[in-house]
Amino acid sequence: MPTLLHLSEKPYELAYILGVKTEQITVKGAVFIECELIPAMQRGQNEADIAAAVDAANCQRCGYKKDAKARGFQICCGGAQSPHMAIVKQKIAEIRKIVP
């Protein structure tokens, strides 16, 4: 089951989570999801190919994806084993400490 980690329309939050300048945020909002359907990366695998395969097999039924699309938000999904997801989760936790 996918887990909602964070949803935001605030450019400064998105910039902090993604590690970019606020001026670089061009989306209306973003939804961050941790999904167990995304497998752990194996050495030599192409992340884009894995994402395309998972999307074709599972994501069309995902309520989070449908909701994000309806709102005009970017959806950012990652697997539980992803080192990128660990960084995103840490930054989300930091934001929650600053802005409850």
C-alpha cells in the first residue's frame, strides 16, 4: 500500500525538500509517496526503466496519482529502500519540526 509522506503547495517547502532554489519550483504543488511496489535498485539497472515498468503495471490504479493529477500537482514516488527517499523523509521531518 502506498503511503503519503507529504503534500504541499508551498514553494519554499518543495525547494527545501528537493534541494533547489525556490525560484526553480515551477509546479503548483507536489505529493511525496513511499510505495512498496517500487523495487529496490539493483546494480546496473536503469531507474527510468524500472519506473516505467512499475507505472505501466500498477500506478494507473493509484488514488494518490489520480488525485495529484486532478489537482495539477507533481507526484514524487519512491521505494522504501531508495537512498533518495531516505533524504526526502529526513527533510520532511525537519520541515515538520519547524512548521508544525
